[in-house]
Amino acid sequence: MHVSALQLTDFRSWSELELELGPGPTALIGANGQGKTNLVEAIGYTATLASHRVAADAPLVRSGADRAVVRTRVERGGRQTLVEIELNPGKANRARINRSPVPRAREVLGLLRTVLFAPEDLSLVRGDPAERRRFLDDLLVARAPRLAGVRADYERVLKQRNALLKTAFLAKRSGGGDMRTLDVWDAHLASSGADLLAARLDLVDALRPHVDSAYKEISHGQGETGVTYRSSLGEALPPDAQGPPDREVLAAALLSELARVRPQEVERGVSLVGPHRDELVLTLSSAGTDLPVKGYASHGESWSVALALRLASYTLLRDDAPGTDGEPVLILDDVFAELDVGRRQRLAELVHGAEQVLVTAAVADDVPEALVGGRYDVHGGSVSRVR
């Protein structure tokens, strides 16, 4: 799988752009502020319907424009697919596949798969648990696009249940309140939450050996890293849930725990149990002791763990669909300036054989020779091929 063409209209800094790409490594070189990251951001958006830099779509539309359009031609198994996404801030985005409209934008998920590593990924190890939950859920959808619906259903149920909890708190203060509606939403939360929790547990189990292997490669064998899923169910999580997860068992455990903590939830007006409260715990082994990466790892170690998570994601997606037909596009956005020479070379050795690698850098010398391949200079609102 690779991207063979990208066309942008009013996306970020680009009013109009047409760019032809090929398989293998490609380097996009340009000073800060020239728009090179905007190019790979558009490709990543095609794959995930989200930006790795901002949470909302509005900043993706060029100032003064009403909408933005991203057109991406994807080559997969000898076939071409044109994916078009129209971003309409404040309204529903629209999408087309091979010029034909689709009912929902998320119908394009799965047509292009990417793994993107960027400076923002340091928040994976140093940021709040929400960053790591998003990492897991994005990877879930990349592996199985149908889970986008599961994720959306859970978020919708959670929002509704939190609103009811706030209402219940106010009703309790006035001496009234009917909890029967909350009972219904407890069942909905347990059901959709069990689907999401089961998928996450299965994912972490599959991801764990790849993260450890990637970290050892990047750090040149200096230390080990661990990945564990910590559920808000605590001891109520079935003891065998870290193995093949049983969705029905998880739903029952969630429903039971929701009943137990309801008094606290009503007092606080927020849901205290469910996948939205869970954590992906990252650890480093030092002298036989496991320490959390957050708060204990050095800057270099933190970068190595973040990079190991992305490389493990790439390996997992590649193994899901053996051969170049399903191999994800690997995007390395301005990361080499953050790595020492040793880590740069080891990263290049690990990824240079990928079907397509897109690299951005401010300085050409930051990119290892093995990943230069085709080179484009990005400057003054234009992209020109150098070789």
C-alpha cells in the first residue's frame, strides 16, 4: 500500500497543491513554517479522520476559506482508490470514494492505513492517560474500522450518562429524583464499554511483545519496557481478562461496579467506571525494578518508548495483512532532529524496507541516507522535486 498522489484545496497553508508520490522512502525538506508537516498531516487525516496536531477540524481549513478538500490516491494490490474528504467546520464532513459519495465520512476508514510518528508523540509517555487511551483506540480502528462505531457509541452513551448524573445530583439536593432512566444508561454503558474494553485488552496483549522488541532495537539492548492495561474496574476485573477477553463477563463486571459506585457518581456528577477511566501503563526495567516511564525516564528513554509504540503499531498492522497490499504507510514527521545519531541510524535500519516511508525534516542532513530516496523541497508555497 502506498499513496501515489495528494491534492489539497484550502487545507492549512495550501490553497492548491498537487503532489505525485511513489513507493519507498521520500523526504520532504523545508524550513519551519513552509508547510511540509501540513502535507503529511493531510495524508494522516485521510487514514484516521483526525489530525495528530489539533483536536478540531477548524484549524485545518485555510484562513478565509469555508471548507477544505483532501484528495488522496491510494495504490493497493495493483488497484487505485481515490479518497476525497471535504472538511466543513461546524457541519458534517463529507466523503467520496472513487467520486461516489458515501453516507458517512467514516466509510473511508481502512482504505488507507498509516502510522505517524511526530514530536507530539512525546505526550504518549509524558502526558495524561487520555493520550494513551487515544493511541489505543486509534490503533483499534486502524486494525478494524468497524470499531469506529463502537468507539462513537461509547462516547455518546458516556456523554448522556454524565448529563443524567448531574441531573440526579441536583434532584437529590431537592429531595426528589427518578433513577430508573439512569439504570437504562448503566446497561448501555456496560454493553458498549465491554465491547471497547475487550478490544483494548486484546490489542494490548498483541502489542506487548512488539513494543518490547522495538524498544530493544532502538535502545541497542539497553533496558526493557513493559506495557500493561490498568482497568478502572480494579479488582473487579475478571482475573483472566488479560487473556482472551470474554465480552459478556466484562459487561457483567462493568454493570456490577457501576451499581457499587453510583452514590459517589451522583455526588460528583460524573461516571467513575469504564474505559474512559482506564490507563495504559508503560514501564522501564532498571536493575530488576520496573519503574513508570512517566516521571522516571530520561528524555532519550521517553523518545525511545514513544517510538517503540509507533513501530510496534506498524509491525502489528503489517502482520495483520501480510505483503505490501496491506502494509501501512509510515510517516516520520520532523523526528530526526530529536534523536541522537545512534538512534537515527537504528531507526533508519528498522524502517527503510517499508513499502512507503514519508519523512519531513527542516535540514536535509538530519535524514539518514537510507531514507532520503526521492526528495522534495518545500518552500514559498510550492513543492519541487530535487531527485
